[in-house]
Amino acid sequence: MADVHSTGGVRPAKTLSYEDRYTSYPAARYFIGEPERPAYGRTVSESARQLAMNVRLLRVAHGWSQETLALNAGLDRTFVGAIERAERNITLASAEKIANAFGMTVADLLTPGDISKR
């Protein structure tokens, strides 16, 4: 790989793996990213990670900001952001508010796969 100094300080573009390019939502996952694990060594359940990814993908697909989703769901914008980053445990009541904002069920938000086809 070229030294950063030999390229005039410009770093080469990130190379995407096969999984990054050919998963259910390659463009969305590249541009908005998948939720990361929270700090301090806490682990996030697979369900929380799936919920976070589906909420983010649906919000972007609807063209909504986090603020718009929060207003539609009756939640705080910072809470919506924390949910999308899988940083907060979410109650069933909050999950229902988000699902209702999208016209879906909580089960839809927790199901892996192409959420846009549900």
C-alpha cells in the first residue's frame, strides 16, 4: 500500500468487501453504516442490532430525519439516535411507537431481511 506521504497526504479509498457490496442493502449500509457496538465492552443483542439497522434503513427510505421520526413516534430525537446506534435498550412501548410511525408491527422491525418489501 502506498505511503500517505508519497500520495500527497491523500489516503486511498476504502475497499469494500464482498459482504459489504452484496448484502441486502449495500448502498445504505455503506453510506449510513451499520450500528456499532456500544463503548465500555457492553455487548448488544442481535435483536437490538437488527432493530437499530431496520429503524435507520426505514427512516432513510422514507426520507425522514431523526427529528421527523421522533415527532411522528412521540419520542425524543436523541433517543431515536441512540436506538439507531444500538446504544439504548428500548421498551416495548417505544418499539411500538416507532413501528406505528412506519405503519408496521414490532415483529417487522425485528425481522432480518429486506424490510422495504414488507
